[in-house]
Amino acid sequence: MPAMRLVPAGLMAALLPLSGCIPAAQPGQSSAPPPASLAVPEGYRLTWSEEFDGGDSPDPAKWTYDTHRNRQGWYNGEAQYYARDRRRNIRVENGVLLIEAHRETLDRARHPDWGGQHYTSGRLVTRGRRSWTRGYFEVRAKMPCARGTWPAIWLLPVRESRRWQGGEIDMAEHVGAQPGIIHHSVQTPARNFRNGDHPTATTQVADACAAFHRYQLHWTDQWVRIGVDDRVALTVHPADLGVALDSPMYLILNLAIGGDWGGAKGIDDDALPARLEVDYVRVFEEGAA
């Protein structure tokens, strides 16, 4: 693992102009503009982290494996089977988490929840271990660029009565058929990708698949700000979203294969295996001791 520092030297990408959504302040909402930088805010303290420095597997006190849709098939037409505690798909090497996708079929006698998929991968979540209602999140990661890969770093509510109830925060998504374009978005029942009207933005990171970058989220009661390497790409105000965005959320790290978006241009089997690599995950909270 590289030396721990909040601003790794030599990793700043050349970013193209950023698109975003910065609505006007609403009644009862602070009119003070958010900071220009997306670095760790002043007055915040590190309260949770995973440095992947110990052992060869994710810490079970911090992570669980999400496999609940393997038999039925995953959402959005995705083509992968998510493995549970299988080193071929999820492991730690040299201080870095590797979530690795393979083209393969499984033996149902050994994997009774296998749904007939031809790809395997991994999906780690903090659900049942840790959740947050506010905070500053930073994930240092390197993306895969194989066509058909769809890695994501995102948050979902611990409890939902219907889809997007409580919101969804997508810190970073990368579609392998569009290398170097990092997508950020916030979704709610009223504003989501199916309606085509959710707040979204992109950051161009030319070497996203060759170098580690810091994917960041600053979530307060006044705004949700998302970006890369301290540069803000998307700012939205919860008051404009139709939900409070105050439900406890858990963090997700996954590498999907195919799907309506990730597989829109097909899957390059010859480019597999492909990896999402994560150097660290850090969460800071305001005023924490």
C-alpha cells in the first residue's frame, strides 16, 4: 500500500470542464456557498477507515458480502454472480483490495445460489456493520477499463420501503466502454435515471484505469458534493430532491459485468479478468472526538 496521505503526490488527473447542478438556496437553507475544494473539511475527524493493511481478506468486522440476488439474477440486466468469501473474486494483496471479475461458470453443488451466470465478481457492503447519515467519504481506487465492466462506489439506505426511498448517492461509476469518464449522481423516487431527470455529472480522468485517484463525497444537511481529487463535479441541495437524504446509508464497493448500461456495447471476454482496486476507504465526521 502506498504511504498514507490525504493528497497523494503525482496522482492529480487533468480534468476536463465539469458539469454539475448547483441550485439556489431554499428557504431555511444556508445561503453560504460550499467550499471550493473537496478536501477533508476543517473540523472533521477520521471516525472509520479500512486501509486493507492486515490479512488477505476484507475485515469481516467492517464488511459483508452481498449475494442476495444471485439465484434470481441481478438488477439492470447485469450478467455477474457475486461470490461470497472467494479469493478468486475478492482478496487483499499488498495493502490493496482487489475485486476481480472472471468469465466462468460455476458448479451448483458447490455454489447452490448460482443462477446460471457466465461471469463471477464481488460486491462488498458495510450494511450490518456501519452506516452514516452525514460525513465526508474518500475512496482511493483504480478502475478497470475492459468493455462490459461497471465498477461503482456508492451508498444506499439501510432500510427502504420502495426503490430510492431515502435516496441513493453514487460517488463514482465507470463504464468500461467509456474509459476515463467517471459518473456521479444522486437519485430519489422522484428524480432518477429511469425518469432521466436526476442530478448527475461527469469527471474526465484520463488515467482512471492506470493510476489511483481519490473519489470523494461531502454529505451534509445543506448539500451533497461529489468529485475526484479535491475537484467538485456535482453539488445538489437535498431541498431540491424531494427527500431529506437523512436516512442511515451503507457503503457499497462492487464490480458489475454487463447490464443495460455497463454492457450496452457488449462484454469483451478477452479482456477478463478485470479488477477494481481499492487502496483505502476513509470516513470523516464533523466534530467527532
